[in-house]
Amino acid sequence: MKQCSRSGCAWQTFAPSPRLAREQYLSHLVEAHTREVDADVPEGMVQVHVGDEWVTVSPDEATDLHRYRSSHR
């Protein structure tokens, strides 16, 4: 089972495999915790807000940044 790491969010999944749980979690993050912006982001990349700026990174780098920020709060 995987739970959303966003403060105040009680979402969780129960999936038959870790891969499916991660896919469901990523879909949840996009649907519940993102908004659409007008930006030119290359295919396969995402933008994350770091400090006062938006940074274009790979999804794996975004995950690492999220884990780092969550562990340093």
C-alpha cells in the first residue's frame, strides 16, 4: 500500500504490485495536486518549484527532490 506524502492528504492505494502502486500514486499526484500552466516543457520532463524558481527535470529527479524536501521538514 502506498500513501500520499502531501500534508493533509489521506489518499492511499492498495495494488497487486509495487509498480502498479507507483503508477496509481503518480496519477493521483497529477490529478489532485497539480495545476496546468502555460510552459514549454520538453517531452518526458516535468517542472518543479524549487525555492523561488521553476526547474525542468526528469520525473526521477523530481521524485528525488520531493523525497529530499520531505525528509528535511
